[in-house]
Amino acid sequence: EAQVTQNPRYLITVTGKKLTVTCSQNMNHEYMSWYRQDPGLGLRQIYYSMNVEVTDKGDVPEGYKVSRKEKRNFPLILESPSPNQTSLYFCASSPQRRRRGDTQYFGPGTRLTVL
Amino acid sequence: AQSVTQPDIHITVSEGASLELRCNYSYGATPYLFWYVQSPGQGLQLLLKYFSGDTLVQGIKGFEAEFKRSQSSFNLRKPSVHWSDAAEYFCAVDPVNNDMRFGAGTRLTVKP
């Protein structure tokens, strides 16, 4: 089944404790991205990757890191989480990027709480 | 400023009633337009999209949307709502020179 998977689905952590949220897609998509969803703000892009070893900042990159060593995986790293990073996070992928109109396929989301 | 606006944060409709969710955009050129649905605990699923041509677009689950250039709108409609349609709905635009932008979302509650 074609899908985007994220782990963990739920995570409660404390300020400053490094964490990684994994994202994997099995559709051989080139483009992958991370969003955070906050009430009243919709989805905002954190980072995106056009292909392996190519990543770039989205609208809200501060406090996050990403890497793209393999085509299928795009982990999101919070080196020193803070409470304002409490949010719902989505990973997404699409076949190519800057081919306008490509459908993005979303993972199920990771709900992160930073105490 | 470039933006996507969903004016209604929360809408409640009775099961079987019709539904219209509003979306307005502000971009220089007509962007590509999308509606996504997010069911509780799930990721976003594409309902429909508009690129060009016929301004009335049919999607999955009985939804349709109409593009109105003069109003910069792309409203989502369904003739008869089912309880399973309760979810959050996001309008999104894919403009010419920027990455996809999402509206703030409209949460739909369906009354029995």
C-alpha cells in the first residue's frame, strides 16, 4: 500500500531533550516536506526536500533540522525542543516538485507536547 | 499580501442538509487550488483540485467545488451531508512562484 508513515504518533517530552520524528514514504517520491499544524493557523511548512541531499527552509524553520540521506526517509530533528514547538506535525511527499499541482500525500501526523 | 482565507472557523450542519465551505485567495495569478479533508486522528486527504478549464470540479465523497475568478473564491459544496463528513477541511493554493499555502481550516460538525 502506498503510504507515508510517521513515528512516533504521539510524544510527550521535556524542554531541551533532543528528539527525532521519522518519516518514510514507499512511493519513490522525490519531494518531501514537513508541516506543523496549529489551531487557527492551518499548516505551515517547516522544511522541504527536492531530492536526496537537497533540503531547504520553509516558512517556520527555526528550532528544527532535517536530513535527506535516502530518498524514502526525511526525519525531523528537534535538537533542543521548547514548549512553543508543541504542535501537530505532518510529513508529506509528492512525485516531483516544482511541477505545480502535484498531489501531496500526507502522513497520519505526530502530536508532540513539550513540557 | 498573498493569502488563503477560510472565513468560517467552525460550521455545524444537520445530517442530510447541504454544505458550503468558503475559501478566498489573494494571489496575482490564478493559482492551482485544492481542498483537503482531515478526519480525526488522520492525515490530510485530497478531495479535489482545480487547475484550469471547467470551473465546477467534482471530487471524492460526493464533494464539488466551484472556482469563481471574479470573486477569487473556490468554495466547497456537498448537497447532503453525512455524519462521516465531520472533519476539518483545508483549502490550499499552489501559486506560480511559491510553495503551497494552506488556509486555517474549517471544522465541520454534523448534527444527527
